[in-house]
Amino acid sequence: MRLDIVGCAGSYPAPGSACSSYLVRSGQTSILFDAGNGSLTNLYPVIDPAGLDAIIISHGHVDHFADVVGMYHYLKYANPPIHPIPVFSTGDALKTLARLITPRGIDPGVFSINTVNPGDHIAVGSLNLQFFRASHPVPTLVTRVSDGSSSLCYGADGDYSEGLAAASDHVDLLLGESTWVERDQSFPKGLHLDAKSLATFAKSAGVKTLAITHIAYPGDKGKILRIVRENFTGVSQLAEIGTTFQI
Ligand SMILES: [Zn+2]
Ligand SMILES: [Zn+2]
């Protein structure tokens, strides 16, 4: 499996950096996880969006799906896909997306829309996906992806949860969020992770490699990496746009 970082900024774009978007490929299968604001511009050089086998939207926050709106218009008017591209997400996120794309209804030749819930399994080409519930203020999907020989968890947004623990149990790679450098008392629970809580959790889950993402600007990335490495003994690296992880 190969993971390309297309966007990684947490909650809002950072200077020179788009919001969350991650391309996972195995063999002939390509799945895009999220398309936050600004990410489409980084996607074109990596893959033609018309060639995607599926788009998974983790939840209905704009930093995870804003550019699906632009992608729809690119696909409808500039480069129609041969087959409609399946879009999977929570009912909540899909309702918002449909409203933002067009009041006339999504063209079924461009996107086929599918609601998924925690507990669901789907297969897309050679990849198997299992969905879990995150701890976040809106319905949010954590996804475990497997191609039969390696496994990856995309933690999306969220504080520690049983869903995140189950989804990332002994995975080869956890793409995990550290929105905050350190947890301030004023930060609410059930929203996001910080560097230490991400690293401690990854260690307890037996994760092999940790890719750290969704850092909110101007969070000190060097400090986050230092804290993670003090608390997690596996391989850890910042997810930066253009970075590729091979598992
Ligand atoms: Zn986010
Ligand atoms: Zn969110």
C-alpha cells in the first residue's frame, strides 16, 4: 500500500498548505480520503481525479470535504469519469455536501453517493475498508484499510476513543492527528488529540509507523515530533504535502 499526503493542515489552511487529503493506492486501486480546502490543486499532479475508485469523506467539517465540491464541477464539466465515482460518508456529511454542490441534485454519472456508518465494511478494488466511530462533535468515521498484506488506519479528527483504538490495533501505519502541540486546560475533551496523547495511544495500540497530521497552524511541528518521539518508540514522521509512505 502507498499513502500520498495531498493536504495536511489542521482545521484551516496554513501558509502554503492545504487541508486534509490523503491518497491510498494498492495495485490498480486508488482511494482518496478527504479533500479539504485547497487540496484539489495538489491532487492533480498525483492522480487525475477521474481515475479515483472511491472518495471517503470522514466527516462534515469543511477542512475535510470542501474541495469535493470543486472536484464535482471539474468532473462534470471538464473531465467526466468513465464510471461514476462512489463517494462514501456519514449521512450528515453527505446532506451538507449535496446542498453545497447543487440544489438541482448530484449528477449520478459523476458521483454515486453512499451512506456508511461505524461497523460497516466495504470493498473497493483490492482494498477492504472497515469504519469505526471517532470522538468528535459531528458524526466522524475512523477507517481501517487493508490490502491483505498490510494495514493502515486513518484516524480522521477526534480525541481518544474505543473506535480509534479498535481501528488502529497493530496497524502498519496510523495516520493520526495532533491538532494541538500540548493539551491546554481550556481545550474541550472529545475534540482532538495533542502530540503526547497521540504518541501514548499509538504505543498502546502497537502501531508500527505513525504519520502525524492535522497540525493546526502555527503549531510548532518540530516540538510535536520531539514529543511524539519521546513517547512512541516506533517510526514516526510528520505528514507533509508531497510525502509518501510505503507499507
Ligand atoms: Zn479537521
Ligand atoms: Zn473535524
